[in-house]
Amino acid sequence: MKEVGRIGGMPPFLWWLPFGPVPSIEPGELKAWLDEGRALQLVDARSGAEFRGGSIGSAAHAPVTEMPASMIRQNLDRKLPVVVLCLSGHRSPPGTRCLRARGFEAYSLRGGFIAWRKAGYGVGK
């Protein structure tokens, strides 16, 4: 088994399993971070079609169906927090878990893209 597929010593097929909650952030808190110019990284775990329809800020695309490899390909900076988002908040926890197992300060966007839009926040292409 290649090391790139292992997450915190776990075989790659176990990364998806729900091993408890992950830290999350509310849409309003993420909006405040973005408005104040806080240095952070956004990763969108939705499908390609969903992502092409718009995302938050300059989010990188890392589809949940390709994890953990899609997270690893992002070359994220371990010094900056990462917020993982999906459509409704169900696909982002595995990505958050994947990043946290690799030493990142990572959060799942609670309620996902739906909650972001419901709050009236902007969407970028």
C-alpha cells in the first residue's frame, strides 16, 4: 500500500468512516474571517458540476469521491487554517478529518454551501 493513501496510519478505505465529530465553523464566522482578510484556505469537496456552478471565494476543488488524493493534491499550507465545504455539510467532515490527520488546522463548514447561500452570502465562479 502506498503511503500517500494512508491517513494517520489508517488504510485509505477507512478515511470516510465517521469517527466522531470534527471541528466546524458557522457560515457567519467564515464570512467574518473572509471580510477581515484572515489568511485561510478554502477547499470545496462537492462534485465537479456543483463546483462549476460557483463556490466560496477562491476555494480549491477536491471532490469527496477522489479523497484522500484530492486533498493531498492541493499542496495546502500547514501554517494556515483550512475550511472544507460541501453542499449540505455531510461530505466535508471526511475531508476535514483527512486534513486533521495530516496535522492541518481544519474545519468543516456547518450546513455547507446551502447554509452559506441561505445566509445571503456571495458566491464566486
